[in-house]
Amino acid sequence: METFLVYGNLNKNPLYSCNNTKLTFWELSARHEKQRLLGALYICYGITVQICYLLSLSVIARKEFRSMSCYKLMLTLGILDVICVTVSSELTGYFYYIGFEYCMLPTITYICGCWMNCG
């Protein structure tokens, strides 16, 4: 992540630059094999996990449980897990579904990758 902050953007960094690619988002998407089944499975799994998490968090977030520190900690970790599942499962499923490559959305890919490596 520090290289993003040092260079200001990814096009100035020679390791992450997509300056050699002159294709548009849709042209890049058309040239790659799309893994639609795998993408749909990732998305379905992510939605299922999100529903289970949100049901659990709705119980943990009740006022009688929030007075105990262990439930506060579980609520915080649960919220972070919901966010991480969104990136690691649902966004990954979308990327598989459209036949994604790095140069299609380099900044989003870089930030999501840095974020997931931290968590």
C-alpha cells in the first residue's frame, strides 16, 4: 500500500502500471475466458454466509448482550467479517464472472488486495 502512497497513483509505479494496455474495460473483458459457474458459486456462497452472519449479528447486537465486553468484541469481529466476505467472496465471484484482469480496474484491485492481505 505504501507504493500507492509514494507514487500517488498506480500508473506512475513501474511494477503496477498498465500504460502498455490501450484496450478499454470491455475489450479486456471480451478477450478473457469467463468462469461464470465458478463466479456464480462464489457469489451464492457469499450471500449465504452474509445472511447467516447478519442473523447472528442481529442477536449479538441486542441491548442486553452489548453490556458484556465479550459480545462487543464478537459484534466488532462479525462486522469486519461481513466486510471481508464481501470482498473475498462476492467481489471475487464478480471478477470470475466477467473474466476480470488487473488492468481493467487497477486501483480497486490493488486496494482490495492490500486490504485482504491485512485481514
